[in-house]
Amino acid sequence: MQVQVPDAEALAVRILRGERSAVASGLNLLDNALPAARECATALLTALASRRWQDGDAQPNAQRDTHLIGITGPPGAGKSSLLAALIGEWRGAGHTVAVLAVDPSSRPEAGGGALLGDRIRIKRSEADDGLFIRSLASRHQLGGLANEVWPMARLLLACFDRVVIETVGVGQTEIDIAEIADTVCYVAQPASGDTIQYLKSGIMEIPDVFAINKADLGGAAHKTAAEVGRIASSKSAHPDRGEGWDYPVCLVSATHNTGIAELAVHLQRHHTYLLDSAQLMARRHRHQAAWLIRLLRDDFGHFGLELVGGRDALMQRFDQTAGDALTDYAQLRKEILSRFH
Amino acid sequence: MTTQREKPWLMRTYSGHSSAKASNTLFRTNLAKGQTGLSVAFDLPTQTGYDADSPLARGEVGKVGVPIAHIGDMDQLFDQIPLDQMNTSMTINATAPWLLAMYIGLAEKRGIDAKLLSGTTQNDIIKEYLSRGTYIYPPVPSMRMIADTINYTVKHVPKWNPTNICSYHLQEAGATPVQELAYALCTATTVLDRVMASGAISAAEFTPVVERISFFVNAGIRFIEETCKMRAFGEMWDELTRTRYQVSDPKARRFRYGVQVNSLGLTEPQPENNVQRIVLEMLAVVLSKNARARAVQLPAWNEAMGLPRPWDQQWALRMQQVMAFETDLLEYGDIFDGSPVIAAKVAELIAGAKAEIANVEAQGGMIAAIESGYIKRELVTSHMKRLRAIESGELKIIGVNSFTETAESPLMAGNDGGIMKVDPAAEREQIERLQAHRAQRNQADVDAALRALTDAAKGTDNIMPSSIRCAHAGVTTGEWGDTLRAVFGEFRPPTGIDISASAEPKGKANQVASLRARVAETGKTLGRPLKLLVGKPGLDGHSNGAEQIAVKARDIGFEVVYDGIRLTPQQIAQAAEEEGVHMVGISILSGSHMELVESVLQEMKARDLGQVPVIVGGIIPQEDADRLLASGVRAVYTPKDFDMNAIMCDMVNVIRRQYGLEPQGELVPAG
């Protein structure tokens, strides 16, 4: 059978105009593993680059308007309901929102399928053209995020004001989400061992904002907030990040819709902080470099990476090419491919 | 012959369709045939608080019951039926306070004292969250409204059963007898505890509250065990009301229940066999005098195929009449007292139910166990077990997985295909009547009544008086529903299916392995894993079928977006687009499949998704299935398709054909 590959330039133009069908086609393309689709996907990402996502000088307002947020936390913490409430807040303020909701895949020997149940909890009851939800399976990334997540987030940032990645916070996803999002929000459930485990697990430096959900539980929520707050504010938890950032802890209740506006303000505040301290683009470029290397490794393996200089050299190279890293990445793909022929 | 006979139970038929006028005619015909009470079926917009002209109501108006939009409709529904002499049961839950308010309002209008009204509002929201799906509001305000109706009726409508705790729908969702006992009794104590906590009724006056709690129970084909379940219910309720609520009068502790026998086990193949199933199931609830039902309604033999016609309903009523008036059943006392076999089975059920009740209470009670998804998971697991037993042939269903040879049934031969057709003009006519009603009422009265309703909802006043005021002012069902939606918000269900494991039926591992290979191979050829959207358009909340398909598809390697119930065709098309799925599966059991599927296909085309195949499952007559296939649907699955592996095999081939790949052959037989 023939795979239908769209025209990358034309698709990029339609995506930048915010056409929903183009956004959907673009995401399908980024998800497609066939060689022709991979080439086209690279061309699409390149065509979308140097637009709203970066180029802060040329389009300062556009950059200010886009925010990539990762929401993580243990299963059962109420991430989806909280996200639904946040979406209400953002939509009320006139921002458009896209969500990438990630659910786990079953083990390959159990079929590798997935039940993606976040959409049902996140969606709004009325039709809303300013909200776009794509559910993703984690596929076989050992608990981490699927390779497709970063390119998809990139695409969505080209046409939505707020892009949220919702993950099940276990193990590797914590690390992965920190390598994608501008801002990471950790959702904790009061009186749950998970949160304490998390605090002890040594990855406390990842979240920028903490939300203690189910504040309606009262005492337990306040106690958890106090514990999280104590650790979040300790210097040792953040040895090399966040100079000048206060790591806020908010008490929220998705069910009673309380604390949501405050949480939205803290997220916005973090975005402003990143911009004002000139960290936003640095962060995005660092993430981009890490994910481009990951994509190359996924397609060509360590051997392929070594052919073009190895991981460390590539990290440096992408950091330097920054705004043109995608063009560079497309070039590297061609180089490696030619070596294989 | 002058033998002393017991008085028979109330005989009802669950009915209502098209319009208040048509349903009134049906009611009066049924009463003339010897029916002794009414059981009103409302349509889904009425059950979920929407007016007939709401976009969500499209295709659903008058389908599974009667549309009642305002007190004028209620008046027409009970035309020439004396409310003070009738026993009326209403299957109504999320909007129960509203339908009861219109019933009371109508009595007031006719000059009848509300104290004379007798009947039942189902008013059990918990099983709506678990199984039936016609919930609107979250648990906290929903439980408060149940408490409000109880507090109101105990004082002002004392012969009314304000809530009818349902285990019926739990069995339909897969519950075992032990689960039915446990979850029904947990629901009852949740309701009673809530009423007690409201403080509206003093502890000393609590006995009438307990006494008015009635139950709505299911009876399946295992009629000995089901008889024991009814006796277990009686014993457990007696103990619970005595110890937990200090009810000293044994009469007030009696387990009062009505029954609709099992629909889950009715089959589409050889549907005449359903007649004996229904009769045998009735035995479970009438044989034991001490555990006999107060009211019985029987399904019609053709329920698995569509809506029953008046003749089908008459047949079901005659089964009851033969049992009550021709047999000697009512001449004897309890024929099971003293049987050690029965006593042992009852004791076993009670022990199991007590353990499960303790388990639920340890999790923080029924509401917490629903919100965590625990109960739903337990039910889905039980249901999957049953389906696997049918697939493997361990559980025999005559005409389905054994003795499938059959001559052609003359019952299905009529011009109507053996089922009732709702007049397609019913929806348009109801909308016209509704709009005429809105135009002729006093808008200032309506606005004031709705403001008072909002105030009561926001505060602590009982919801009933302001609802009755709304009824008199001519407020509509949609307005009442929307006003409270604005105050209470809407319930979002935990899907409950995401964690449920599904082991494979015995002897089918080779088929599953083959399916997994096919899904993986097809996905690889197309460039990404096969992705499926499963959802239910319209207002029908029976999600079991959709959930089974979703879980099974996941098990063979699909990535499945489960989007739940109550979706508009527009939302389904939008989800299909956003999610980039290879196929859309929709499930409809309310009989609205023609309108809803047509709308879904239109919305898909409007989004340039005409190439994404749509498959449909539900209670769909063959004639309609043929029309759906002609209109572009790729496959239709009905209750006769019970072999899930065969359905999955077909689904993969639908995708393969759609995307230009060779379909693969049938699965090798299990082994």
C-alpha cells in the first residue's frame, strides 16, 4: 500500500493558521514510523520552526503567549480533573489550549495495547474549538514518554497558547517531562504515601509548581502541603536550578473548583520568570537538543550517533545551532542515511 | 372452591413511548387488561434533564419512554386516571424530585390531597453512576436531593416510596448475587445515613423513613439461588434496620421490593426461548411467600431486539396472571421454611455479602468506593467472567452457544419484523408542543420560580417546595435541569475500565495470539499502532457493551480512546479528528441508532473524515442494520454476536479493507 504523505510546507501554513484538521494531520504524521513519513515529519517540524516557538525578538508577543506545561503526579491524584478545571480557567481568559494526555501501554507480551481514558475526564461538556486533546500511549519507553511527545508538543505550540502534557508520574516520566516542559507542575494527593516516596526519591528538583489536590479533605491536605512546602523551599532540593524562583505550593480542589485561579497565576508567574530571567529559550533549546538526539538514536541507534560525532558533540552542536537545530537535524539524518547506503 | 388465597402482588408493565397522549392510551388499555399498577418509562431527555429541542436530545425524544416536559404533559399522561386510586411507579432518578413535583402539582391542580398519592420514584442515583448512566449531578448534591425528597414525602406524601434502592441494574451490569446484596444494602444505608445527617427528622420519628425505603431487585435464571438471595435480603434488612437504625416494629423492618426480571440473559437468537426464561425467573420472586415481591413487571420476549409491541407486553402480563390466578401458589404458606438446603445457601450468601459490605465500609463507604472506581471495576470483572464463560461454552445459553439449530420463527414474520416502531414524527411533534407551551405561559412566574429554585439549591432549603412551584409556573424539564446544573455542576465518571484485567477465555489463547499479531502487523504496515475511538452518542447510559469492546480491543493491541457516554455526534467527530483514530466504534441501545448514526456520519464527512470507518453496536433490528450498512457504516454488531474474538477479527479486517490491505481469513477454531 502507498502511504499518503502531505506537503510539509502547505501543512505548516495551515497549522500556523490554527486549522484543526491540519493540526490533526500533522500529529498523525509525527506519529507515523514509515520512512517516507519520517522524512516528511522532519520537513514539517523545520517548516514550523522559527515561528511562534522561538524568534522572540521578531515576535515578542507571540513568544510570551506560548507556554508548555507538564503535569505529573501519582495515579489517583486527580491530575485530569485538575487539568479540566485549569482549562476552564484558561478558556475563560481567552487562551487556546492543547493537551497531550499520556496513558500507559500494556506490556508487549500482553498485546501492547492501551486504554486512553483521560479525554473523558478532561473534555468540556460543550463543544469548544479553542481546545484540542490528543491521547497518547506511552508505548514501550520503560515508563518514560514516547518519542512522539516532544515533536507533537512542538507542533501544538505553533498554534495554541497553552500546551499541556499530562503524564502518569512514575519513574522515567519524571525525568522525561523535565526535558520537555517550560514548567513542571506536580500534583500531589493528601495523605498518600506516593507523595512522600516522591519527595524522598531524589527527583524533587524537577517540579516548578506544586499543587496539593483534594484540599476539601481539610487537615490532611494542609499537612501534606506543609511537608511539600518544607522540602520544596529547602536549598538542597534545587542545587542548580531556579535562582530567584520560589517553588510555590498551592492547595486546590478540582471537585470544588477552589484554588484553581491561584494555580493558574503561579503557572503564569513561572512563565514570566523564565522570560524575564532569559531562561525560557535556553531551556527550550536544551530540551530540543536532548530530544533531537533521542530521535536520532531511536532511528539509527548508538552506532548512528557515533557516525556524526556522538552524543556530547551533538549536544553542543544543537545548542549552538539553536534556532536552526531542526534544519541541522534534517541534515544529520541525511548524512547518517547516506553512510548506511 | 373456597380455599383462602393470598392477595396477589401488584402487576405492572414498564411502559411509555412517543408522547403523553399515546402513553395515556397505552396505560388505560393495560389497566383494562387487568394490570393493577402503572410503571412509567420516561424518555432519556426527561431522565437527564433536557428539553426535546436540546441538541443532545436529537433522536431520543419518545424513544425509550414518554417525554414529559411540563405539568401539561403530566396532566395528559394521567388523563382519566384517578391519581388518588392509582399506584404509580416512576423509573426516574436524577430528575426524580422534578417529576415527583409535577405529579404532586398535578394532584393539587385536580384538588386531590397529596396524602392520598401512592407510588414510587426510583430516585436511586448510586446505581446510575455504576450502571444505568442517567446521572446529571455529582454525588454530594445528588444525595442531598434524595434526602430532600425523603424528608418531604415522609411529612407530606406519606404513602409514597420516595426512593427505590436498585440492585436490578447491578445484576444487569454483571453483579453476582453476593455483590447485588452487598451493594444494594450499602446504598440503602448511605441514603438513610444521609437523611439522618440532614437533621430534618428526629431520631424518634425515623421509623417511618426506614419503613418507606423500598427496593427494586433483579431475578436471573438461576432461580433457586435467586430465591435464596431474596430471603437473604429479607434477613439482612431486618437485622440492619434493627441494629443500625433501632427500628423496633418488625413490620417496619420488612424488606419491601419490586422486581423486573433479568434482561441481560434474554437472547436475540431463538427469541421464543425468552418466554420460558422469564417465567422461570418469576418463580424466584413469587415462590417463597416470606420473600415474595410486592410488585412484579416482566420484560417482553423480544426485548433483545427492540421495543415490545402492546401484544408482547400483554403476553408478559398474562404470565403473571396465570401464575397468580390459575396455579395454587397463593393457597400455601412459605414452602421453603425448614429446608436445610435453602437455609445453607441463604447463610452462604449472607456471609459473602457481609464480608463485601465490610470491605466497602473499610474504603470509606459506598460513595468513596464509587469515586475510586472500585465498585465499577468489581462489576466489570464479574461481567467479563460471565462473558468468558459463555464464549468458552462453560455457561450454556440455549440457542446461542448450544442447540443453535432452529426452524424459522413465525413470531418474527410480521410486517413489523416482530417489534414496535416509534412514530418518527413523535420528536417533531413534541418539540412543537413544547414551543407552544413556552409561548403561552407567564414568563415572569417562570423566572421567579426558577430564581426560588436556585436559592433553594444554593442554600439548605428542601428542593421540593420550590420544584412544585416551578411545576405550577409551567417550568420545563430542561429549565429545571439547567438551573440545577448551574448550581451543582455535572458528574464526571471514573471510567472504571482502565485497570480491569481481562484474562482470556479458556482454550482461546491461540486466537488471541493470532489477533495480536494481526493488529501489530496492520499497525506496522500503516505506520503507527491501530487506534480506535469508542463512545456512545445520545443519552442512553448503558455502557457495558462499549466498555467490553474497549477492553477487548486494548487486550489485542489497539490503542483505545474510551470517550464514554452522552456524546453529541459533533463531539464524536471532533474526538475522531483530534485523536487521529483508524476507526470509530459507537454503541447505542436506546433505539435511536438511525438518527444518531446518520448525524455522526454527517459530522465526520463535514470534517473530511469520511474515510475513517464507523462501526456500530447495539440493539439493532436486522432491517435497520441493513439500512445502516447501506448508508456507509462498515459493520453492525448486535447481541447475537457474542464471540468477541470474531468481532475483533472482523474489526481488524474493516480497517485493512479501508486502507487498501488484503483482509485476513477467519480465526482458526479455539484450541
